[in-house]
Amino acid sequence: MNLLFIIGILFSLFFSNIILLPLPFNQYAYMLAREQIKQHDRAVQAQNNLNSKEKIVNLYLELLQVKEYVNTKTYFYPSRPIETAIENITKSSFYQFLQLLPKGGNLHIHEFQILDRKLFLESIKNSPEYDLLYICDQNDCIKNKYYLSYYKNNVPNGWTKVKDSNWTISDIIKKTTLIGILNDLKTPIYSTDTEARWNLADQYGVFNFYGDLIRHNVTRFNYMKLVLDHALEENIQLLEFRRGFFGNLFYFDENGLRISINATEELDLLLKFKKDYISKNPKFIDFIFLIYSSRQSSKEQIKIHINNLINLQHLYPDFIRGYDMVGEEDKGHTILFHSDSLINAFNYSKTTNGSFDLVFHAGETNWPENHLPSNYGDGVSTFENIYDALVLRTRRIGHGLSLAKRPDMYEYIRQRQIAIEVCPASNQLLGYVADLRNHPGIVYHRSGIPIVLGGDDPGSFGYNQLTIDFYLATMAWGLNLADLKQFAWNSIQYSSLPDNRKKEGFQKWENQWNLFIDSSYILACNQTFSNVIMNISDILPTYGPYNQSINITLFGSGFEIAICKNIICKFGEKETNGIFIDLNEIICPTPLTNNDISIVPISIVINNEIFESGLNYKFVSSLIIIDDETLTTTTPSKSDKFVIVNQKLIAGLLILLLTFIL
Ligand SMILES: [Zn+2]
């Protein structure tokens, strides 16, 4: 029995697919195993390999990032309420560097919740419409407190003309953005109180304050221009706007009456606007629309919405590209509740030659699947929206926070290349992820699921566009340039653009990317480090074979001195070329020597300047490594005294021995 048991174990060792590392029975084997596991990890970290220039820019990014870690050590913004951190974040040099990074597209953005309210109000202040701007601020203005609207005449009770009042733009912002309102509360709302944060937004009308202004035809196009201009300032070249139905636009006639502009007229105006904008700003790729309904709507309402949408979409197949349902997911209906109408939308999508998809917000919840179903008696929990979104072949998943608890689904999502739209700042502000270091977005990314970063509702929250999300994700998750490049690439690849437009999109983004790399490379190489002292604190392993080149790692600080410079490693008098890994890690390949045994001092040379490590390396004649076949890179010749013993060989020998004894 015992014999069979032992043989069983040995056989499982013999034939298993588990990746086994060299056994760390000495320092040399330890470092080989460590190098191996690290290389494996690095290989999955980013699919985009960086070229030599990008590697330098990556070191520059790392340097700025490390400085930011030092500056924010005691108050780390990604783990603090964003409403207390936003101002300091935008002032940092790391944020300003990220602002210039070409980000591709912003694929999760609600059209009328984007623009920084300050920019919006300033543009109105400089336009003739400022004369028409009123704010609902008087005592008899209860329901629409602080809403903004245009009136030419017949101003209702409770409204004050902004131009003739004491209202300043910053005062209005404080009353009409979520961050402004949160900072104004006498008792702060707890950072994980999702329900209270949504209630606050709904109670004050955070998503509606400006709703009437953007219905005015002139303001609407001014708004759109500002959104696109500021997207380009943040190097965002593509926008997928989620929005409600078209057909709410109006203009004033000479009597001050509101005259409606219907949906097709509005779309035609938008197409013309887009054509003009792209001809003036050729680096801009495109903007397209995903139309949504509120998930709180009744079945009948959703049915009507989808029928209307189908009638409009086939007229504008390159412009209207999908459908979604929005609003607080835990409070609205589930996807299953509306499935009858959504099946219609799905069937329609199959007739459109790929011009129309369902693109759901799904899994924006912290509750597990057995949490009470929504208030409406849907019968299933919010958690299950992920299932239904996949059933309806969602093109992407908006937020997808609940998916974190279902790693068994990752393979399905990976295979079908369904991107997750991750919105770190929004998730934190609405109380879903208080500490962004633990946001599941990084898990999806490292699991090989494509992710894109999205801004969600930055203007209504109280900031602008997308750089803030890049800052928070990069700092919280320790991202590097390859990761950010991947996100940007994903945002074009997984966008709803038609394929021919995607190709053009990639070209335009690559142009911007190359310009960014060129200018950042110059910045990186022109740095001076007069106050930095290089210190090599450790070398591992400290010994290795004399007749075979292996990589040894130099750990330390101040390595930024070597950015853009050649690194020469010196083992005594022998030299090899060093490899810059990151700001505290340089790899030195060992030279081959003729002497069997010798101990040499290690130093590195940068720009003819020698940096002594004060540490030694020992060449040895004989080493035994117990390997498990993963060390295929080390293939010593027959005459080597450097011996690699294969673990399977040991197992085989043990089987023979045991069989012999027993
Ligand atoms: Zn959203």
C-alpha cells in the first residue's frame, strides 16, 4: 500500500504539468528560480513589447512615479476619498506627464456629464446666451434647486438671472458637482456608502443640473466643441458617447418660444459638425454614440425605446453603434427583467452587418448574488447582470466589478475578447472601491482580459475627462508604459468603430504615440542628477560557474544616473554590457574566465565614471542544480563540471531504488 502510494506520488511528479522551479537549496539555485518566476511574471504583464526608445521613456515614467510615491506616501490619493485629493492630483508633475500620453479613446463616457463645469460655464459666460441664463435658487424653488436654464421671457417663480446676481462660477460649481456637494456636507458620507452617494447625486440632481442648457442648439454645439478640444488636450482621439435619445434639441424663435429640432435634423447637424471638426483637427479619430434608456424604465417604455432606436439606427449605421441601460444598477431593473425587448435588440443587431451591438453597464455592484433582488421584484440579483450581458453578447462590459468574484468566467471573456470598461475614479467616488489599490481592474488586466479606462461622468463629478483615471490606475496598480500603451491600443481595438475606421484610428493614434515618445525621450535623456548618489547595496547571486555566462542582479538606488547611457559591468578587469531593468535593478551578465576559482570585485562604469560596489563575485568550478526541465536556457557542454540534475531523473532513480529495496 505504502509502496503504491510512494510510486503514485513519484509518478505524479514525473508526469505532472505543474511548473516546478529549481529548488532553492543554495543562493545560486535560489536566484535562478527567482529569475525564472520573475521572467514568467513579466511576460504576462504586458503584451506590447517596448522598443529601445520606449524603454527609456518607461524609465522616465518610473522616475516620475517613484517621486510621486514619495510625495504622497502619507496621503496616498488612490486610497483616499477622491473629493479630498483631486486638486493636489492635478497639480502633480506625474499627472501632467500622463496628460500628454496618447490614450486612444474614452469608451465609457456619458455625453452630457463629461465637460468640466468650470469650462462649460465660462464658455456660456462669454456667449450671448449668458443673458438668458437663470438659476433656480429662491425659496420657492424646491424641486429643481440650483438647476440652470435659459429663459427669454416668462421666467417662472424662483429663478434668478445669473448675470444680475452675486453668483460666481466657482460658487455654482460647488452647488452642482458631486465633489462640490460632498465637500459641503456637515457630516461626510462614508467612503463605501454607495447607496448614500448615489442618493446624494439623485437628490441634488447632479446628473441633471445642466440638462436644459445642452438642449439649446448653440450651447449644445459649443459644448461638443469644448469636449472634443479638451479631449485632444489630454491626447484622447476617440469618444464613444453614451446618451439618451435624440430629438430634445431646441432653438428660440424671435418671440422667445422654444422650437424643437427633431432627431434626424439633430443627427444631420452633428454629422456636419463632425466633418468640419475632423477637417480642422485631422488627428481626431471620431466620435460615435451608444444610446441608452434608464434601467428604471418600465418594460413598455424599454420596448418603445428599442423600437424607436431601431428605426433611427438603420439611417445612421456609422454614427449610432449600440444600446445600453444606465442608472444605479442596484436600484434599477435587471437585464433579465427587460430581456424580452433586449432579445429584439439582439435580433436586430444580427441584421446590421456589425454596425450595432449591445454594450452593457453590468456588475457595477458590490453585493453578492444572494443579496436581495432589486426593489422592483425582478427575481434575480444585480450580480447576475453579468450573465445576461454575456448571453446577449455584449460587446464590452461597463464596470464589471462583480466579475472579480467569478474567475471561472475569465477564460470565456478572454476568448471572446470582451473588453471591460474600467472607471477607477467613478468607482471610488460612488463608493464601490474605496482603496483603488484593490480595484479588480488590475486583476482583469493581469489575467489577460482586455481592459480600457473610462471617465464615466467626470464633469458632473467635478473634474475633467480621463487623465485622472490614468493617474489613479497607474499609481494604484504600479503600471508601466507597456500597460498604458496596451490600454490605449485596446481602446481602439475594442471600440465600436467600423473596421475601416479602426485602421485609420490606429494610424492616427500611432502618429501621436510616436511624437509623444520622441519628445519624452528627449526629456528623459536631458535630465541631470547632480544630487543623486548611486549606491549598489546587494549583488545576487554572489557566485556562479566560471565557464558559463549567467545574469547577476545588482540592487541599489540612484540608478537613474544611467538613463540613456551605456552601462559597463566590471568583474575585476573583465567587462560586459549591463542591462537597465528598473530604477533599483541592473543586470550584469558574467564574463567567461579561464581560471577555475577566483574572487573579483564588481563595479559599473557609466560615462567613464566608475562606481565601485564594494562587493565581490566568486567564479566556482562545480555547482549542482536540481532542475525540473524549466532551465532549458542553461545547457552546459559535456565537459562542464557545472552539473544540472534533472528532478525527473532523480524521481526515476528513486523509483528504481525503491523497487529494488522492496
Ligand atoms: Zn457609466
